[in-house]
Amino acid sequence: MAKLSKAEVLKKAEQLKNWGRWGPDDEWGVLNFITPQDIVNAARLVRKGKVFRLGLELDENGPQRGIFGGRWNPLHQMLATGTDAVAGKHDVTPGLRYADDAINLPTQAATQWDALSHVFLGEQMWNGYPATLVDSRGAHKNGIEKFANKMVGRGVLLDVARHKGVPYLQDGYGITVADLDATASRQGVEVRRADFVIIRTGQMEQRLQTGEWGGYAGGDAPGLAFESLDWKRAQTLHVTKYLTKMAGAARDGLWPH
Amino acid sequence: MAKLSKAEVLKKAEQLKNWGRWGPDDEWGVLNFITPQDIVNAARLVRKGKVFRLGLELDENGPQRGIFGGRWNPLHQMLATGTDAVAGKHDVTPGLRYADDAINLPTQAATQWDALSHVFLGEQMWNGYPATLVDSRGAHKNGIEKFANKMVGRGVLLDVARHKGVPYLQDGYGITVADLDATASRQGVEVRRADFVIIRTGQMEQRLQTGEWGGYAGGDAPGLAFESLDWKRAQTLHVTKYLTKMAGAARDGLWPH
Amino acid sequence: MAKLSKAEVLKKAEQLKNWGRWGPDDEWGVLNFITPQDIVNAARLVRKGKVFRLGLELDENGPQRGIFGGRWNPLHQMLATGTDAVAGKHDVTPGLRYADDAINLPTQAATQWDALSHVFLGEQMWNGYPATLVDSRGAHKNGIEKFANKMVGRGVLLDVARHKGVPYLQDGYGITVADLDATASRQGVEVRRADFVIIRTGQMEQRLQTGEWGGYAGGDAPGLAFESLDWKRAQTLHVTKYLTKMAGAARDGLWPH
Amino acid sequence: MAKLSKAEVLKKAEQLKNWGRWGPDDEWGVLNFITPQDIVNAARLVRKGKVFRLGLELDENGPQRGIFGGRWNPLHQMLATGTDAVAGKHDVTPGLRYADDAINLPTQAATQWDALSHVFLGEQMWNGYPATLVDSRGAHKNGIEKFANKMVGRGVLLDVARHKGVPYLQDGYGITVADLDATASRQGVEVRRADFVIIRTGQMEQRLQTGEWGGYAGGDAPGLAFESLDWKRAQTLHVTKYLTKMAGAARDGLWPH
């Protein structure tokens, strides 16, 4: 993939950005596309009642091994244990023997959704809010808590690795518009407004099997190519990073949420 | 409510416990009752496409103010900010300006599900596993991660406060079997095997409005009375603590999960 | 104490500031006054071999109860316990049974030294370094680690509470130049260049006895009055906050380190 | 170095242990040897007024890279920054612009003293206290806070690497009694009751220069050989791990504090 200039990236960002589309006070972005009827329709699609866990385990074996930004893998600590209980430590309160714990994690640990406050364009974040509204006390606009009851809808898995007949895409591979369209076509699925698109590169399984994370958490893991920004469906979708990591432009934070 | 003796609590625990019901290696408990068809059926109940956020905010204003067990309200810290970005701190990597954060929380902060490893009966936890399987490195059995793809099904809200015509139940109030049945009857809803029952006491709203948490996180907040353990439906349900805190026996950790 | 205007505080800061005195690259401030011979002389003063612990305990009972700036009292967590050891958890490594722990604390917890990067005057910190050199990754100038081998010398305790014949000074009391001089005189001690002056208000003992911290960690605890900035000795001293908290100007961060 | 059997280690522990020597309630161990006069004498030894910093930096570049026991390198986080201040975030409180931070560290990070509660012999810790007195809430006996005003005295550096004419001792090397005696003799120093002995292996500098920590924090770094337990001076000393890591028996936690 040819290396993009900063000017090219900024030009595309200006061209595609949807700031102001839902008013100056909006903090939902493309999630505004999801109507209650979309949710009703999505629920009706449930046929088999199978539930899939999409996230990586939230533990010390994850990909955040200091590769970027002072992040770490989750630290898990116990506040009360069964060994304490059996040693009689909890018997001050009659009958109550218990375990308790705590977790300390960067929000980029394991698998996560990026908030609209996660990346900046110049001195602004999504919808034109000043970037300085994210300070040491948190994100005063565009925080992830704004999505707490918004992330419900139809999910579409595009299994690009399977379509291409490989166990996993290689580091540095940029998924093209042609890849996306061909995968959808092969699967007989149409990507529509308000869908949650999940792209499988196969790399997560491969990393888990080998125990070597490489650049998974912030390096050259396979992802969407810069051109995919122009995919006709991209502007109305929420695209997850779950099974993938984004290469190229997406990593510059300019994906039009 | 008359104070229970430890013997009464232990007797009831022995009488109701379902250890071994799904084999000696099970870590799901009553979640075993949920079939794929239950999930399909639950999905079909969606009529309006409204999404409710049930949890308390995961922030420093929560109810864990040192009332019990060394717990604390979540600590939120930034690893990268917009003020840094605007000050030019991120321009080492051209074009990438971002925010990043971390959170440190006891797993009992805000609103949460209790794992089957959370409480012990004597020297054992649910299904008879030794309590000592929960040590300083975590829960080696019955950890909450076992529920990662299991907590999906039909939810039933029993609005006990509304049924009783009060804005919220008072501290110390124990919800009786008669309360539960009357509330369900009034609402025209039947509680069935494999449902997730959510009981509303009204106290959460009241605490949020006043900013005074009192015993919400571990004191005498209203909850299910000891007799509710014998509610004919209780043995097949997952009962949430979301809108409530449990009084009486439930707090002794003997609720038959 | 009359409330100071911001203009008065800034005027005094400009008048007293010693930026550049030890060159543009200095990060030691008045610690430059301490010569090796001062340390030799200080060591010779040891008569009784008594050692005093000056700090508050670094635990969950301290004064950081959310009074200011998102600080908290230290959180102490175990990574390995004796109860685990006795339960046989450590016997994988033959013969090694151990305890281990971790601590999570704001650096303003308990008793601490303020770094020269702790407060700003306008857009600068001590010696004129830009305040923006303290970002989310830490203090790139004037960090406390610069003092690691510098805080050694003669200590002088000025027991102002004792001199004034009270068990402790009241909240809001500002210690005057006359108080300081009279206390030193009564004690027969002379404060000299390069001393570490420790001022006792008596409030720490009183807070510990009552268990009520009040404004100790960031409120109106007794401390040095604004006029003490002009004390003839102040410009060459390191004044500790150990037994006291500073009222007035010092709290504005303008004390001339 | 021949591999020791567990029986040999336990036999030596029984032979050398000084439990009860200062009564059943003692928590100071060999620090009891230090008299006030020893401290006065130590102070008189100061000739040059030079201060040395012995510890590793308490930061994310340290040796705790997950090699043992769920430890990590210190995590440093900012609660308030200069970039925030300059962006006008602190101007709610007129005139007060500041930086603030927090640190989260295992107590075995960087350089540290081991408490007498750190290792166990069977089901007991030093002085015969039950190991179960160290539970999820901390060490209820033999905590390091007992040493807060006790670690003052004469320090003796034995530069074993220099004596042996090498820049640093190799991994796995066990320092013998002959090494210790010859080094002291060459330096013209006598190790006496109540000294703090600091042993230099040279490895810390070498690790810092190469940036490769290897087994420094819990592996086969050079240290004291098992036989050094019988060194005639060992029973009255506090031996630091500062410039070294202990090999052999000391790592089994049986060094007679």
C-alpha cells in the first residue's frame, strides 16, 4: 500500500466529515441512523438463538504489551478470597463468606468501542467540539457513555479471510472496496443503513493460537484500506474493530463515524 | 423483619441448593435453563425497539463510598488528552492526535452481576467447588467470564414500588412472595422458567436524586425477604439486583443461583 | 485574614521569584543552597540517635477523601497472601511461600514533598519552563525525581503551637513573621540558609485523634500567612508541609521554592 | 552451584532462625541491634557530604516485566497537567494552576526493602506469627511500616565486582564467604553488628546500559551463595538487595533477618 501523505488524509477527512449533520449538540453520530423500527426488525432476524462472544478476554494475556501510549493489559486484584474465607477471616460477619475483586484497565484493552472523543482532526473532535474538551478529568463531550443505550441493531459479519480462502490476512494487508463487495456478495448479504459491520481478518484467532500479538494492538495488523472510506455504504455504518485492526487511514482516526 | 438465626439460613440453603443438578463440572447454574428457543422467543417479543440502560454510571459518584470491604468508586484517568494534543504533544506521529484513558474499579462498583464465585457456603462455593479455588490470582472456578455469552433472554420487570403506590420502598423493607405475585398479576405478566427478573424498588432513582447513597451498596436497602426464596418461581430464575439491593437472606449469599 | 486579590499575589510572585538564579537549566531551586559541608555539619549535630517518623501512614485512613482534584487515599492490594500459602497455592515452586502486594496512590496522599512542577505561574512553572512540559505522560522538567539525592541537611522544627500555648492552631489561622521569629527565639534556634524548616501547627495529631480530617488536605487548615513570604529567611529555605498545611498565598502555589 | 534440596534449606533455616530472640511480640528482627549510640556514631562518619541515590527509578522502564507473580512496572498517571492549565482548565479556582499525579506500583517494583512478612517458613512468618495473618487486607504482623523509623545506621558497601576485577558478576554466580571477607579486607573495612551491608554485583549498571533486564527481578541474577548464611557477620546484619539480587537460599526466603 502506497504511503499516504498527510495532505491526502486531511483532504479526504474534509470531504467526508459529517459534522453538524445532526445538529451542533449531537454526540451520537451515525448511531442516529438507527430507528426503533430497525431494532424491531433486527430482533426478528433471530433464528437459532445462538449467542456469540465477540470480545477478547479481559485479562493479563491480551495484546496491550506496551506497544503504544502507555497502555497495559488489565490488572486483576482480589479484595477478598476464598482462601481468606476458609482461614476464618470473614467470620466477623456471621454467615457471610465471600470473594471480591477489582480490575484496572486501559479502555483500549481487550476488545472495545472507540468513543467519538478518541481521535481529533486538528484542534477539534467529532462534530466540531474543541479537542480541549477532553482533559485530565475526562471527555466532557463525545464520551462513550453517550452510547450506553445506542449500540443495538443488526450486525453483519463480513468474513473477508474466508472469502479470500486464507486462515488469516497478513500484516499490512489493506481490505479494498472490491474485497468488501465480493465478500458480501458471496455471503448473499446486503449491507444497509444502520447496520453494525463486523469484519473478520482471521488474525485474532491466529494471534490467540500462537500467543504472539505482534502489532495487533497498534501496529500493522490487517485492516481497511484507505479507499474503503469511499465505500458507498461506509457513511451510514458503524464498523467494528472487533475481529480486525484497521490499517491506513482508519488508524489516523478519520473514519467517518 | 425478624432477625434470622444462622441455623435457619443454613437450613434453607441446604434445602434449596441445586449443586450437582447440571453435573459436577457445571459453572452456569440456572442459566442452563435458557434454551436457544427461549432466546428466539425472547427476541420475538421486541415490539417498540426502545433500549433501556439499566446500569448506574461507572464513575466516581457511585455508591461505593467505603461502606464495605475496601471497595471504592471507579477511578478514571487519562493516558492522553485533547489539551495535550492541542499543545502539540502528539505530533511526533504525524496526523495522529488522540485521547486515551483507563479505569480502575472494584467489580462491585456501579451495577454488576455477581459471579457464582462471589459467596461461599462454609468452605465451598456453588456446585461444591472448594472456596479455596478463589485465591489472590482470581477465581479458578465459577468466574463471571463463564457467563460472557449466557446472559441473553427474556427480561421481566416487576415494579414493586409502583404496585405499592410509593415512589420508593423504605430501607429495611423485605419484599414478600405476596408482593411479587401481586405485582406480576397487576402487570399482567407471568414469570416463567429462564426469565431474568428485574425488581424495581424505586430506591435507585431516589438515591440519585438526593445524592445520598446511605446503605445502598451494602446496608439495609430494601430487597427480597427471606421467604421469597420459597417463591415458586425463584429456583429457575436469574434475579437481578439492578434496581434494588437485597435485604435479609439474599445478603447472606444463599440465594439459589 | 483579609482576602488577597489575585493582583497582589501575582505582584508578590514577580517580586520574589528566583527563576534563572541557578541558570536556565536548573531543576533544584533552593536546594542549590545546600553544600556538601552543610551536610557534614548537619550530621555532626546528631546527639541522641533518635529517629522520628514524620509522615502520615500511607493507607486508606488518610485525609484524601475526595476533597480536591480527584485524589483518593492509597489503595492497598495483595498479589499473594499467607492464606493462599497455607492453602497450598504457592507449592508449585517448592519451598517458596510468600506474600506480595501493590499500592495505588495519588502522590499527594499522606505526607509528601511538592515537586517544582506542582504549581504554575501563568503559563510557566519554576525557572520559566513552559507549563505544557507537564503533560499526560508526566513532568518533563522539574519532576520530583530530580530531588532524589538532594533532600539531606539540617532540619529545624518550629513548634508554633507549643510556643503559642495551644494544643493546635485553629482552621484559618495564618502564621505570621512574628510567630516564626518568636518561636525560633523561644527555642533558642536560629534558622539559617539551607535548613529544612518544619512547622508544627499541632493539627495533624488533633486530626488523627478525632478521625475527622476536615479541610486538612486542601481546605482552610492553619498555615503560613501571606506575609511570611517576606520573612528574611524564607528565600533560602525548604519549608515542609509536614506538620502543617499552608494557608493563604502558599496555597496559591507561589511560595518561592 | 549445586542445587540444594528442600531438606537442606529447611535444616539451615531451623538452625539459624532467631524467632523469639526479642520476645514473642517483636516485629523488628535484627534492627533491634541498632542502638541510638550506633546512629550517633554512624552520623560522625560523614566526611564528604556526598549523597548517593541507591534506588532504581520508579518508572515503567524497570525490571518487573511480568517475570514473576503478576507484578508490573509502576504505572504513572496524571490527575492534572500543565497542558490543561494552559488551556484554561484550572481557572475556576482563581490563580491556582497546578499539576497532580498518581502512581500504581507493586511494592517489589524498582528497589525496595522486603518486609518480615514477605516470606514464610511452612505456615509461619518471622518470629512464628501465623502466615495467615497476611490476608487480602494486608499484613497484620511484620508489615514494612514497622520499619518506618528503624532503617537508619552505618552502611557498608562491599564492591564484590570491583574486587574480582569484573564489570559485573555473571548470572548464576553465588557470592561466597571468601568473596565477602576478601572484599572487606581489600577495602579496609570491617563489617560490624548493626551495619547495613550493601553488596555490589555490577549487574544493575549493566542492565540499565543494555536495557535488557533478563532475570534481574526474579531469575538467576548473581547473589549471595547459600553458604553465606553462615558468614560470621550475617546474623546481625541487614543485607540489602539494592545492588544485587540474591541467588540460592536467600531467594527461598530463609535469610535470617
